[in-house]
Amino acid sequence: MKGVRHYPGFTAVAVACLLVLYAPMVVVAVYSFNGSTSLTTWGGASLRWYADVFTGPEAERFGLATWNSLTIALIAATLSTAIATAAAMAMVRGGRFRGKSATFALINLPLMVPEIVIAVATLIFFSTIGLRTGYLTVLIAHVTFCIPFAYLPIAARLEGIARTYEQAARDLYATRWQAFRLILLPLLMPGIVSGYLLAFIISLDDFIITNFVKGAGMETLPTAIFGSVKQGIKPNVMAISTMLLAVSILFVSLSYLINRRGQKTPAQQGDPA
Amino acid sequence: MARGAPGDRSLLAPLLLPTWAVIGLFMVVPVAVMSLYSFLTREFRGGVDWTFTLSAYDQFFFDRGLFGDERPRLEWAYISIFWRSIWQAAVATVLCLLVGFPTAWFIATRPARSRAVWLFLVTVPYWVNLLIRTVSLRFLLRDTGPLNQALMGLGLIDVPLPIVNTNFAVQVGLFYSYLPFMVLPIYAAVERYDFALSEAAADLYASRWTALREVVLPLVKPGIVAGCLLVFVPSLGAFLAPDLLGGAKTFMIGSLIDEQIKGSQGNWPFGAAVAVILMTLVLIALLLYARAITRERPA
């Protein structure tokens, strides 16, 4: 009796949905290989705009912005993943405690407050305490808003790991630290890696908050791209966008695959719940 | 059995301290400082004077004439920007719902294996840089862009459709930005739906569409409400879609805040006040949502 699940037209809408989601990205990726200087007339396939990104007049600006973006994403993802892992241990393994729901709300706060409000608030805060805007302020803002993105996969994974593993280790005279490091951490790893990768792309992709707290002169890749786009979409921007797009898709795919492989380990099936 | 070993609690504070410190200091405190800022006096050198005033809110809601001595009248300039933002966000939400529901339903009725692939495909765009996606959309929709070229090549139109720089372009941009947010919660709701109920409805001579309206929709409503909220809230404060796809006539809240904080004619207390008003609207939407789900539960 498959009939009740089928609605005429729904399949078409679902296909159209994917088409809408991917068409602009595919079009830009294709046109980034356009050999012509004109944006829209096709002049044969070529890598000239990719070469332009690395050697053209804007190469230095994009290079510096890429360096800033990558180092900030690396540090922000590392710090926020460490903070989120600690928080997940307390929230998932700590039982009921006072302030638990308040802490939960706090962790999710960066997801609920509109980005532009966070951006304004952070800028005003830094200006009030007299911290000059630049690399450091961008980094602090990124660590903060990356926490929930790192937290969600780690907490989800931790919830699926039965306590019996740690208890067995403790029964066999492992210290609490040993039980964590030798037993729980390896089981938790897929969640941690997945959270790390997500935090990394969220940091790499952020535009609105970065644009407010970066100050003059400092650029990350998205703000550099925005600056170029404001003067008109140029083919080299499409090439650099395509590369960033490829990096994001690669990271999401990795995060997804690691998470899925992790779900097949016995620890996840041994959950008494 | 599920209780932790005694002494676990001693670790709670050190484990949570970093989270409390970072989010507390760099998000809760800044939002508080910003709210305070909205009550300060603007200094003409661009800074603020630490005297309490309601002038930022007064400027938002009332017009007192050029010299500030006339009887206050309601100021429509800013209210209409909010009204437009709410309208744009609402249209985008409806568009997302019209496309998102059938898509979520379709995915939920696939076999488990292909379901994962479909879900993944819907999620990927969310993780891709929103700036790049919006720029791509602008490129696609431009007067001389691939879409218009294709339509003209097919002989469907003679002159390019002017899409970019209209309200419609902004709505499409918001729809495109936040569509995955609509699909995922509805999918989660449909996935839990027991299709035997649809079969029962069919046995009782309900048509497909009657069953959808009378049986399915009430049961998956929490997912629909969550999806609408997840699309509406970010759309309301969106900056990129109106900035890159719209023109001067499509100014939204995000652009107004940006102009007041970053523009050369900026007014920080006023920008802060606009952000506080936006945050209040979002809070109201969240509270309405919380009320809606607590009312669903006991039923």
C-alpha cells in the first residue's frame, strides 16, 4: 500500500528544489572557467582566471585574506571544539543540575540572536572596552559563535554512547582521566571531528560579524570577495568563489562521512536507551 | 544505572566555565552593552556621551519637525523599513513552505538509503558561504545573465526580464538562502508520521488531499512551525540578500543597521536602538513559537 505516500507533483517540486539550490553555484563554477574577459560570452574553457587569482593584480590582497581566514578558522575551530567538548561532557554526563537549562540556552544563544545584532553588539562592546578592532577581535567573535556548531554533533554523539563503557573502565581501576582518555575519547572522536569541521567552515564562511569587527585594513576571504563584488562581479571573483565553494563542500562531505561511519561502531548500538 | 559516579559533580563547574566565560563575556555582555548604548546621547564627533536619553527611540518612532519643536507625529520612514522587512521575510517564508513541504515529504517517503543522500544534498548549501551563494544568484539573474540569455535564446522573451534590484529578487534571495531550514524540521516531523493513518483515511474514502489537510497537516504542524520560524527569523535581519540583490528601494532592517553603524553619517545609539527593536521582534516570534509548542504537547 504505497499509494498514500505518493502525491502528484511532489517529486517535481523536490527536484526543482535541488535545482534552485544548486543552479546558481553550478553556473558560477562553470563560468569561472570562461576564457573570455567578458562575463557572459563564452570564450572557451580556460584556467586563466584561476591563474589571475594567484598572479594577477589582486593576488596579494586575496593571498593575505586567505591567510587570515585560514588561521582564524583553524584557531577558532580548535578553541571552540575544546570548549564545546568540555561543555558536552558536563551537559550530557553531568545529570541534572541547577542552571542546566540556562546553560543550554546560553550555548544556543549564538544561533538564536540575529547575526546582525551580534555583529553590532560585539563591535560596540569592543569599542567600549577600548580594544582596537583587527585580527584579535575577529578571532574572539569567531570562537564565540562557533561554539554551538561544534557542540551539537559532539553532544549528539555523546548521548549515543552507553555509560557502561566508562563504568567498566572505572571498575577495572582506571582513573577518571584514564577512562575518559582511553575509552570515551576514542568513541567520541567522530563527533569531535565532525564538530571541528563544522566550526571550521562556519568560521571560514562568516561575513556579517567579521565585516563589523574586522576594522579597517584587515580582510578575510569573504570580506575581500564582498569588497570586489561591490565594484562589479569579475571573473577572478568567480574563480576564487568556486575554490571556496569546493573547500566548503569537501569539509561538509568529510564531516558527514565521519559521522556516518561513527554511527556503525558497536558503542552506538550498545545504548541501553 | 544511568546516574554518574558520585563526585562527578565536582567537575561540572570547571567543564562549563569556559562556555560561560566566552559566551557570557563576548555575547551576553555585548548585547547588554548595546542595549545600554541605545539610551545614550550621540556626540557629533561620532562617539557617545554617557547621559541617558530616549532620543534614539524617539527618532525611530516620532517626527518632531526640522527643529524638533513641533508636535510629534509618527515617523513612517523607519517603521516602513521594518514593515517591508517583515513583509519580505513573510513572503520568503511562504515560498519556502510551498517548496519545502513537498520536498520534505518526498524525501521522507524514499527508502532509507536514498533518503540519506537526499538529506545530504539539501544540507550542503546551508554550509556553503552565503555571500558566495548570493553573489551567484545575482550573477544568474542579471539582465545579461545566463537565465535571461537562456530565455531569450529560447525565444520566450524579447527583452531581458528585469529581476535584479527588485523586491522580488530579494524575496527569491531570502527563499534561496534559507530553504534548507524549512526542509529539515518538516522532514523530521514527516519521518515520525505513521503512514497507516493516511491508509485509514483512504479506507474511509478521504481523497489524498483531504487526508493531507485533515490528518497529516495537524500532525506535522510542529515541524512546519519550526521551519517557518527558522526561515522567518534570519530573513528579518538579513543583510546580504537585500544588499546584493535589491536596490535602494528594497532597504531592509539589516541595511539600516549597517548604514547607522558603519556609514559615514552613522549614529551608533540609533543603530543600537534599531538592533534592540529587531531583537525584541525576534524574541516575540520565539515566545509565540514556545507558546505554540507547549499548547500542542498536552493534546
